[in-house]
Amino acid sequence: MRKEPLLPPPYRAWRLPATVDARRTAIEAARAGIEEGVFYWVDRSDRLEAALVLTPERPLRALYSIVYVAALGLAGALGSVLPATATVTFAWPNWLEANGGRVGRLLLSLPACAANAVPPWLVLGIDLALAGDPADDAPGRNRDSTNLTEEGMEGAGVAELLEGFSRHFLVWLRTWEEDGFVPVREAWLNRCRAFPSQRPVPLPGDGAGVVLGIDDDGALVVRQDNSRRLLAIESALASAEDWG
């Protein structure tokens, strides 16, 4: 049995067996009206699979940017368990990387409602690779993906990562609420490998483009075929599994 995470208020941890889907459980609980702040996490050692139920105070159209806020919170948690030499970066819209390899992602679930309406709940999911396949006799050969153990994590697990994420996430949530999206956007772009490179990168769908920034609505601003385009984050999140 894993160590129980000690989360700061208003969060509460709810352990799930390894066969249960944390995000589906959180969505069902949110639909049933559970209070916000419950962190469902799956009891396994090789992955962090968790989902947090929140009660939004913003309209639907403004909520997708919480993925940027959560990415910064998770980056803070990773920084506390990885060696000082490790680099934690982002790939749009929801991927986290450790030393250049994808190590996890964030998932967002919202009920259907009008863009200007405030939804009754929001579920933020975390999927993070802590260890590789024990049967893999050549770890590290695929630099497109990795896991935290391979990148140097020692003596930490699901509980420590959830504790770190909850603390850093609260800080960035407060920043977003008090100072707006600008500091969140700047901090996210500082960790986006594609942003300062000015080299074309693959984009959702077909083709590639140069990342120019993020607009006030959370859309990715790119230059593609000598024209400026906006890629809506809500559409990218909906199809991230297909192109990631």
C-alpha cells in the first residue's frame, strides 16, 4: 500500500485500486454533486493517475487556460523530485517533458454548456510515467517518451508528486486569479521548447509551424506558410490523444 498524500486545504486525497479509472471516477462524482477539492488517485507505483474535482468560477470559454496553470504546478512538483540538472519543459497543448522526452500530460473534462455560462464542475486529470516497463531490456532508446525514474527520480512516488503538485498548483491558481493570465502565459512559454527555437514544429492536424506565442484566450499563435494562425486550445485538447 502506498503512502497517503498529505495535501494542503482545500484538497482531500481519495485512494482508488489499480483497476479503477481516476478520471472517470472523478467525473461521475462531480456529476453527482461531490464538493470540490477531492483528489482521486490510483494506487500503483509505475504511474501517477489522478483527477481533481473543482468548482469553476469562470465561464466555460475562459476555463481551458487552467491547463497552463496546472502545467506550471506539475513542473514545480517535478522539479522537486528530479536532479537539479534535469530540464522540465512543455509541448502544446498539454504535454510535459523531462530532458526532452514526454513524461506525462494533463487532461481536462468539462460538462457541455454555453461558452458564456459557468459550468457546475471541472475535472483536471494527471497522467505521469513514474517508471518504465520492467520487461524493457533497453530503456532510453525511445527519446520521444521517458519516465521519471529513468530521468533520475529517487525516493519519491505518487504521494510526493501529488503533494508537490497541490502546493505549486495553489500558488499558480492564486497568481491567475489575482494577476491575470499574463504571468501564467509568460511562465508557460519560458518552459516551451518550441517557443524560443523559431524552428517549425509539428502542429495538430497537418503540417508544421513556428510558435509565436499564446493569445489572451489561450490559443497558440503560430506562423505557417507565411501566414499567422490561431489554434484554439479547446480543439487541441479534444484531439490531443490523436496527434500526441
